Amino acid sequence: MALLYYSSTRGEGERVTASKAVLKGLADDGGLFVPESIPALPDSLENLAKLSYRDLAMKIMGCFLDDYTEEELKYCIEGAYDEKFDTPVIAPLHKADGAYFLELFHGKTIAFKDMALSVLPYLMTTAAKKNDLKEKIIILTATSGDTGKAAMAGFADVPGTGIIVFYPKDGVSPVQEKQMVTQTGDNTCVIAIRGNFDDAQRAVKKMFSDKALAEELFAHGYVFSSANSINIGRLVPQVVYYIYAYLQLMNEGTVKAGDKINIVVPTGNFGNILAAYYAKKMGLPVNKLICASNVNKVLTDFFRTGVYDRRREFMLTSSPSMDILVSSNLERLIYEIAGSDAAATKGFMDELSTKGIYTLTQKMKDSLSDFHADFATEEETAAAIKKIYENDRYVIDTHTAVGAAVLSKYRAESGDDTVTVVASTASPFKFARSVLHAIDPSFDGHTDEEQFADLEQVAGIERPAAIKELETAVVRHTTVTDEAGMEDAVKARLGL
């Protein structure tokens, strides 16, 4: 059978296998790798429903990453989805508020990024061997809070790799920051920047596309790759859990094979909901993909108007991982609805870079009917946490609450009572202060340690191991720089 090849969203010439796309992360022309076709589900829903999470991952990921042998893929998946997860189900569903919350935070760093970043180091090092790569892979990544820790946890002390993470100094939660700055591993490096996530992401993308820098790195035995959701090796594992959620609903009798569901995804960078879109394109029965934003509602405005406009105030919120104005993964959707027209996609991205705005054609806008988009204010987010706790004694984090609030508004407006899965993207312990404030402001004066104890009592669950580890963790990373100094910081780290 012919291999599935990957092309850049911005150029006609670059065609690579899946393993090479994983290795490179970003295409040479600055575009993102996309599969030349979306494969169909590899078996009937009834047969897939009999599989464990790991076996399903073998089937689904094997469709996309088809130049990996079955043995190689099994090694990657079994190494990723093991006792690092605190439940053998890996991604369980919890019914609350008339919806099904897909808990994606049972991994090592208690955020959904673990679902893909547990497997990416295996995929990447396997790809390096397959492609006879002799250079050391340097993972260069910007994070809005969760990717950084999950990527470092995955790549820590992995032979043949190093990882450098940039994060906005005042744009992450205290737990997110402490998780990053205490990360162990001789090959890990975390650098705070004075600025926001978009500033960090812009500088990282610039370094990726700098040919002179690439040559300098290569001369010293290094090559860049990415662990951001722009890497297809991040996106493909995320497709699995939406299919798994549907199969769980089948197994418990909530839906029959072929019944459509809605999927709500709180998202800033668009990768997590793009994975759900890919699942639908594979044949998963999905009615609406509901894109939930916080007050940085650039995606909401885009889906409603067809205009992407990043020229707006950047707001710091209680859901910091979604505080993003340039949604990198949206480029893959733009390419899709442009009819795989790389020149048109490049034009839109150039406009975004130079003018801060682009406008879809009417035909492209009409192609967005799979999606519904809305946003939640800080007040609506807090109210969703409080309501679900009081009614169901279920505690959700601030990002998941954005999804829950948007779902409530969608149902009120549309009357659509389709069975709905909400992507629950982080443990409430990761944002304990904001969560407890929403439930009862009398917790506000307590210390961080007291708040973890408060949340244990309120939620009726023990704090995760990731939180316990922070109690004795030592700060190892203290570097702070401006956006302009990021490249120099990378060179200093690599001894260039």
C-alpha cells in the first residue's frame, strides 16, 4: 500500500514521510505539515469499541504514521501510556452538567498535553534512527503553560535530545511556573520571557525559519525540532482520544454506532479541536465541533465573521493556557478549506504577519459549518465552576469551565440536546486558587499549600502526584530574557 505523505501548508515542493514530518516539526518554508489525505477509520466502530486505549492508539496512529513499522509504533505507544497515567482507562469520561467530561489530565503533568507529549519523544527518537539522523535534536518550544512542562517531562534525559522552553513570565499560573522551573534533567532548559505567549511563539517560529541559524546549528551537530502542537507528532495522538470517548459512550449504551455527538473544546492554539476535526474527517459521527474561547476571543470572531484579526488587547485570564491571539494550528484548517491551496494559505499567513489581519473568501467561510464558536467571560467561567460543583459535586478547572460555559450558551441558543463530550484539559489542582475562588471566595486568603488541602476536601479526591512533588522540588531554572534576547539565550545554552 502506498505511504501517506505530508506536505507543507505553504509550499508545493516539500513532500515527506510521517517520520520525517515528526522529526522536522516545521516545514522549511515556515508552513505546517499536513497529510495529503485524511485516512478513514481502520475498522467498524463496533470492532474498535472492543479495544483498550493503547490498542486503539495503535490502529488510529498507524493510519497516519504509516512509515513506522508495527513493532516501532508498539514500542512508542507502550512506552507512553503506562503507569505514568494514574488510571488504566487513560482518558475516562465523567458525566456532569448534562454532558460527558473527557478527563485528559491523568498523566504525569496533569494536563491534556501529556496525552501527546508522552508519546512524542518515542516517535521522534524512533524517527531519528529510521532516517539515520546523526545530529542531536534540540526541541525548541514556546508554551502558554502546559506544553512546556509536559514536553520537558517527556524529553528529560532522553539520549540524543535537548529541550529549550520559553514561557511568558507573568502569563502562567503559579503551579505551571513551578512545574517548569523545577524540571530535572541535564538536557532541559526553561527560560522566562518578558512578554506574552504570542511574543514567545513568534520568536521561536523566526528561529525555525532562519536558514543561517540552521546552518550554524548543523555545523555544531544540532538540528531544531518542535514539541508544540505544530508538530504532526503532537496532533495525531490527540485524534485518538476523541474516538476513544465515542467508543466509551457506545460501550455504556449512551449512543449507538452511527449516532452523532457534539464535541466542545476549550482552545487557544486550535490544535486540540483540530484533532477532533480530523477524527470527524476519518468518519467519527460528529455533529458540531464547538470551539470555546476565553475573552481572548480571536477564534470566536473568526468563525463568526470569517476575519482573523489579532490586532487587539491581550488579556490575562484565569485560563492562561488559552491566552493566545495567534492560533498557529488554524493554518492547517485554512489550508483544508482553501482546497489544499498552498499559495493561498501562504498569502493569508503573510497578511497575518505583516498586517495582523486576513479575511476568508465567502466560499471558505461557508466551509466552516462543522464549527460553532463562542467565548466565556471570567464571570461566566467562574459561574460554571460553581454551578457544576454545587449541582454535581464535580470540580473542573478554569479551562474546562470555559468549555462548560460555552456549551450552556450554545444549548440555550440552539435547543440542541445532542449527547456532548467536553474536553477536560487540566486537573483543577493546577489552578487551585482560581477554582476555589469560584466555589467560595472565603478560601482566598489561604496559602498555596492550604489551598491544595482545601481542594482535596472540596473535590473529595487526593491531590495528584504532580502536586505532591512540587512540595519539595528545587528551583533549577532562573533565566529571564526579552523577546529580542531569545536567540542569544538559545546559542548560549548550546555553547555557540
